Amino acid sequence: MTKEQKKIEQAFSKSSNILVLLHQCPDGDTIASSLALREFLVMSGKKVQLAVNGEIPEVFCFMPGVDEITNDFLLGDFDLVVAVDCGDIKRTGFPSRLEQHCKNKKPLINIDHHTKNDLHKIAKINLIDHKAAATAEIVWELLIALNGVISSRIATYILAGIYFDTGGFQHSNLTEKTLHIASQCLSCGGRMGLVSSRMSYSKSSSALRLWGMALSNMELNSDGIAVSYLSLSDIASVGARADDSSGVVNLVNSIPSARVAILFVESPDGTIKASLRTESNDIDVAKLARVFGGGGHKKASGFTLEGELAELFRKRFVN
């Protein structure tokens, strides 16, 4: 057991009511990792609430417990807060509440595989491994260190988190360690068939039409930058939801001549969500994302355009 894992064990033992926070615009890793952690904590006799500032994409609703994730909470109800796969304090969706929680001398645990940022500064315990392909890997190792009982459900959650963040075991972040953990999950009853079928092959007709629209809107320049966008009118015209676009940027990135893929999606609140992907070892899309206040990993990152920048985008691509 590492020093940080030991600190987490002590924090769990001292806490009765625990809040687990997912990041905004939740993806498969933050959802699955949080559900796995909650399953373990509940079996340990803890009261646990999962919360997210945003909606859960339909593609992930096959995971048991998703319907119990809330959009709000009373911070005073909890002894301990755990941020899972959040990247930075803004990405939690509740930055001011977390800052107040820490000012009240209550512990915050940060479990993540992103590089260090402002969330690290306020968290009492940081369990970080930026070499991990997914936060689900880190949660798995924590549960093993804590001698947790790995049920079939927990194993399936961990598989789902890894599957999502490795693009179905296809991205370059896949490691021997990742495959070893996935193998252990299968030995514990993890349902790989369910994960792959629901996360890769379960698409509604409206979602498929939306993907087609994104591909129709795509532009590839001579520098190998592939850009596509989906406006609110695009999404509405096929009866889809914004989260139905999840995975499109990976498909755009599959073009052999594309060095970078960028997908812009317009949100009802007027902001523009950008997702960036690359498979090139000499390109760091996280650096670009940070220019616009975003973040992520070297080969997968994102940011949000607001105000004037969002308007400039709409004039260029939508109007």
C-alpha cells in the first residue's frame, strides 16, 4: 500500500457520509470509476452520494446505479468529499463549494490521472497517476490495496472506465498494465461483452444521423487538422441530444492523414464545447486546450468557448 492509499484508508475509516463528485460533461471513466468507488464504500458500511453538474449521457445508462447520481447536494451533510477524474477545480462543476469545504477544514480527496493543477492545491490527499490510461485503473489499485471485495459489478465498472478512455483498447495510452488490470476484472466476473456492446455498438437512429451530420460538416486542411462542428440546429434537426456526439471526434481522428481532430458542439447555454484528439507522439493537444482554459491529456483534451469567442465561432462555422 502506498502512502497516499494509506491516507485514503484512514480518511474512509473516519468518515460516515461521503460525497463523490464526477466531472462536468461526465464521460465513461468518471462515471464508472465513481460507481465502483461507491460500491466499495457502501459495502464498507458508508453512506455515499454521487453528484455531477450535468446530465449523464444515455450511452452510459446501462451501468447500475447511474439513476441514483444527483445534480445537487448539501455540502454540510458530508464528512468527506472525493473528486474522481475531475482534472481541475472548475471541472468539478462546484468550485466555490469545494473551496468552502476545504476552508471548513474538511478533507478533500482527489483521485485522477490528469497532470497537476489547482485541484491538487486544495485537496488534502492526491492519489494521482498521470501514466494511467484511465482513472478506473487508479480506483482498481486502491480497492485492491484496501482489500476490497471485487464483485462482478465493480469489475464491470472498472472495465467500462478503461474501455472508454482507451477507445475500446485502441488508443496509444493503452499499456501492459492496463491490459493486466482488464484481465483481472474479467477473472472477477467483469462483463466485457456488455461494456463493448453498449458503449460502442448501441446507437439510436438519431445519434447515427447526428454522426453523419458531423462527418458532413468536417473539413480537413493541408496541415492535417480535421475540424467538424455540430450546432444546436444540427442536433435538433435529427432529434438528437448533444451527448449523442460522444465518440464522433475519435472517428474523425481515424482519418490516416489527420494529425489532429477537433469537434465543436454548441450547447443550449450559449457555450461551445471543443474536444481534441491526436495519435501523433509529437503533438500535445492539452497545451492548446490550456490556452482556452481547458485541459486534459497529451492526446485527448477539451475546452469551452464562451462569450465573444463563442460568437466568433458561430460566425465562422454556423451562420
